[in-house]
Amino acid sequence: MEEDLTAGDAGSHMTRLLGIGKLLLGGVSVGSVLELLGVPAGMLIGSVVGAALVNQPWTRRMRPSSLPIVARQIGLTTVGLAAGVLLTVDSLLNTAVIALPVVLAYLALTALNLVFVTVLMSRYQVDPVTAVLAVTPGGLAEVTSIAIDKGAQVAVVLSVHAVRLFSLVLVILPILLLVLS
Amino acid sequence: MTQLLPLLAVMAGSAAAALIFRRCRIPLWPITGGLVGAAAINLGFGLAVQVPNLIVLLAQLLVGTAIGATIAPDTFRQFRRFLAPGSLAVGAVLGAGLLFGWAFAALGILDPAEAMLSLMPGGVGEMVTAGVALGFDGAVIIGAHMVRLFTVLLSLPLVLWVAVKIRQRWIADPDETGPQQP
């Protein structure tokens, strides 16, 4: 009996590992393609798409897998690290000067966003958490991670933020660069 | 090798700060702790570390894969449904970013180009790269985006509370129950 339980545990553990491997393989496959094609945040968006695709129940035997939460936390900490090393003494001093106007500007934008939050809740029957996270102008990785933690509809949040990122980098930024240069 | 030790030091600082932030229940402790810890070690010891692109990509892979694993079969139908209102919200956010950029320039707070690149809510890397390519001060752009991230993320609990109140007061039926609380 104990041997059966142990064998069962080992089998379950192996199944879980294979599921994690499948997710990472799907993520790195699509992510690498988008990254090589120069798509903005290609690895991030591509790994979302790739992991989602391999995790769908294409056959009856297929069961969804999940990544251990510690893996996401390590990824987010590294994202923070990569941003943190960009800061210099100059940027901190300059930031101190402009911090208050920037804070006020984004609080004003947040107030404007409440209009869209209300539209999403009333017309599209979206729950408050999903509606707020969908329009919050934060980083893609940060906001979608919060969406997972708070049980929001990740697809809705992700799709709106992907549209924002693509619009900005593929349309607005080239126009800005043309005008400013 | 010369870059490896400073990088390891920054990574250790980042991890330590993240764990401290977690203990203190600071919102988004992995990112905020990781950022503060890395900045503290990097600046405190004058290391000037550059994170290899491979590490950044691995981090994005972990985060993206974790997100992708949560997406259910009906997700793609929802994507089509929310594309129109989402695009409208995005247009407003980007338009507001341009307006603020113009206002900052008009008030003399920032140079016009730096103001635009600092206040458009996009990826920090893209905005900084564009700014540096045009010969502008990347430090200002980075700082503005960091302030944006912290402002937006730390004000999130209040915004969620307001959204719930709006729904309760003006949208939901009195008998309606369901996931509302943030």
C-alpha cells in the first residue's frame, strides 16, 4: 500500500514536471520567434501566447498545467532588478525635481480612467478588478501578475495592454521620433 | 568575470530586498523589492552593473509562461469582445500622455521631447532607447517612468475601492452578488 502511494506520488510528480516543461517549451518557442522578429516585448508576449496554446485541452487526455508561483516571483524580481540598475544618481536627482508633477499627472489620468472602468463594468459586465487593471497604465508584466493574484480576467487585462503596447511602439513612437528628430 | 561579481552582488541585494518587502507586506514586493535592492547596491557601491539581455529574456519567459498558463479556452473569444472598448481606453491613455507631455513642456518642467518620452505610458526600455537615440537625457526618462510605475501601482488599492463603490452604487442590482471585492 505504501509502495503504491509512493509510486503514485512519483508519477504525479513526474506528470507535474512534464507539464512545467511543456509550458516553458511552448513559451520559449513562440517568445523566441517574436523576439527575433523585433516585436515589442516579444519574449513576454510570445511566452504568454505559447504557454497558453500548449496548455489548452486539445485532446481529452490533456490536462492544464501551471507554473510554480515561485517561478513567477523570481521572474518579477528579475524584472525589478533590470529596472533598478538603470537608475543613476543623476536620474534620482532629476526625478526628485519632476516627481510631484508626474505623480499629479498620473493621478489625473487615473481619474479619467475611472470613466472607462465604469463603461467596462456597466456595458460589458466586467468585474471591478478586471476593469481597473485593464486600463491601469502600468507595466505589462506587473499588471497581468496582479490580475492573476486578484483573480481578474487575465485575458481581458492582457488584450488591452497588448493593444496599448503595440499602438505605442509600432504607431505612436515612430511618429514621435520622426517629429522630434 | 569582472562583471560577474558585481552582477551577483546586485542580484543578492535584489533578492534580499524583495524578501524584506514581502515580510513588510509592501505591494508588488517582487518588483518593488527587486528594483529598490538592485538600485541600492548598484548605486551604493558604484558598480554600474549592466544586466545581460539573456537574464532579462529569461525573466520575461518565466513571467509570460506563468501568465499564459492561466488562460482558459474561452479567453480568445473574450479578446475579440473587448478589443473595441480596450482600444478606446488605450487611445485615451496615449492621448493623455501626449497632452501631459505638451503641458510639461509648456510649463518649462521638461524639454518637449523628453516630456513626451517620459509621459507616454509605454515600456521603459523603448522610451529610454528612443530618447537616448535622439540625444536626450535617458536618466530623466527613466526617473519619470519609475515614478509612473510606483504612482500607478501604489494607488491601485484606492482605485479598486472606488471602482467597487461605483459598481455598488450605480451599476449593480441590490440583489446581485458575485466577485466584487479586490
